[in-house]
Amino acid sequence: MAGYRNRLEQDLDRWIGAGLVPGESRAAILASVGEGRRLDAATTLAAVGAAFLGIAVIAFVAANWDVIPRLARFVLVLGVFLALCGGAAWAARRERPGLRNGLLAIAALVYAAAIGLTGQIFDIAGSPPAALHGAGVAAGLLALAGRSSGAGMAALVLLGLGDLSDGPFRDETALPWLALGAPLGAALAWAWRSSPLAHTAGLGLLGGAMLLLMRLGPPNDAGLLLAAAAFAALAGGARWRREREGATAGALFGWFVLGALSFFVIAGFEGKDFEGLPHRIVWLALSAALLALGRADRHGAVTGLAIVSLIGAVCTILFDLGLGLMTAAGVFLLSALAALIAGWLMRRRATA
């Protein structure tokens, strides 16, 4: 929101100077847009201090863990969790969303640690995946109860760790928990307009789709290309809503583009039918199209991804053709010169 407001201020000054908008309407237009909340230096330092205080308490308890009686350990862990939840409730009543969000995020992590510590205290054997998944579900419930994007991020991380704790192939019949949790996280990020949660959910969607395909069996062209098409459709929807949703849709758009491109590239190496030069040519064309799209949308992540993908496509083609390093250097040199000349001509025409 802050970036959009800054652009709007510049546009309004230009429009008022050109006589397109009356000057007395400037304040009313800016007031209708509002301004995103920004963290000042005092708030940032307070958050850092709180984090360091939490680390100090954890280090102190860990150093004296063996001398603390078992019942006292359990009461201590439970008390810390309840204190954090109570603090989050107090912050919600005081209308301090940043503090509420942070306390619930820490409470979610403390709950995850409490599961393992409780098993250690009372010598209870358990399953690490089940413990991590249970902690992830609890963190998700905390996120829903307190509208906490931090707890939602912790939930997705815990679910992902649970899926990977025994390896991605431990049970080919089990649906990855990320395949269910990540879409819910993306929906919450969209509803709460939380860019950090959107980034975490986007990564979770990509990881969940990867795990799902790996557990269904050896990857094939149909599955990989279907996943690429699904992520491309999601990217199109996020791009369409980007102007209205702002940073949240922009974050999801970048991850969806990465997912679509990743599955398409993998199809050319892991598949049986869609590989070789036809795949490389389509890969090269898609990279160039993404580069143009990223520049048009002023999306830095998509632009950077397109450049890396373009270089990867060219290198793969040269490798498939069996060309040496000197030949590859010559090809890249000619490509660089062509790009520089084309850019110079386009800039000269635009200036003229």
C-alpha cells in the first residue's frame, strides 16, 4: 500500500500540473487511499529485544534443564505457552496487531517444542511426523483464532517438516499435509493481505505439489505438465488480481510462476516423451516471454527468474549439442552483443 501511495502522489502532482485533476482534490484522493502501517525504529528495536529476551530465557532453561524436577519442567512449558496466549489476548484487546501476531507465532513454536519436551519428561515414545503434524495443526488453529500470519507461517513450516521428517517416499499412499495446509495458508494470506504468509504459502504449495507427485510414483510427462498448467493458471489469476490485492497477489504470482516453470523444466528431464530439442526451444521461448512479462509488470522476482531460466535454457541447448566451453562463450558473447544493440536501438527510438 505504501508503494502504491507513493506512486499515486507522483501521478497526482503530474496530473495537477497538466490540468487533468484539480489541485483541491489531491488531499481527498490521498485520504481515500490511506497509508499502510509502517514499523518505526522503536517498534523494531522492541521486537528485536523481545526476541533476544526469549532466546535468553530458553538458553537459561536449557542450561538448568537436568536439575529441574519433571513436574516443574511440565508446568514451566505449559505456563510459558499459556502466558504467551494470554499476552496475545491482551494485545488483541488493546488493538496492537503486531504484538498479538508475534506472541501467537512464538506460542505456536513453544507448543511444538512442548510436544517433544513432554515426551522427554515422561519418557513417552512417539512418531516425529505425527508430532510435527499435530504441532502444525495447533499452530493453524492459533492462527485462525487470532488472525495471526506469524502463527500461520509457523503452521506451514511445521507441516512441511512433518512431511519431510521420514523422507518424501516414506508412504506413497499418504497425502502430504502441505497439499492441504498450503492452499488454506494462501487463502488466509489473501483474506488478511499478508505478504509474508503469502510467500510461505507459495513455497508450501510448490513443495506440496512436488511431494504429491513423488508419492504418486515415478514422475511422467502428463503429471508434470499438468502441474505446470495448474500453476500457470494460478499465476494468471494472481496477476489479474495484482492491481487490487497489491503485495499479496504479487508474492503469490512470483511463486506460481516459479512452480509453472519448474515443473515444465523438470518434464524435459524426467519425462520420456517430451524431451530433447523441442522441449528446449519451448523453454527458451517461455523464458523470453517471462522476461518481457516481468519487465512489463515491474515484478523483480519474475524478471530475475526469467533471466536465470533463459541462461539455463541456452546452456542446456549447448550441452545437448555437445559444444565446448569456448563455443559456449562465443554464443553468449554474440547473444549479449545482440541484446545490447537491440536495447540501444529501442532506447534511441524512444528518446526520439
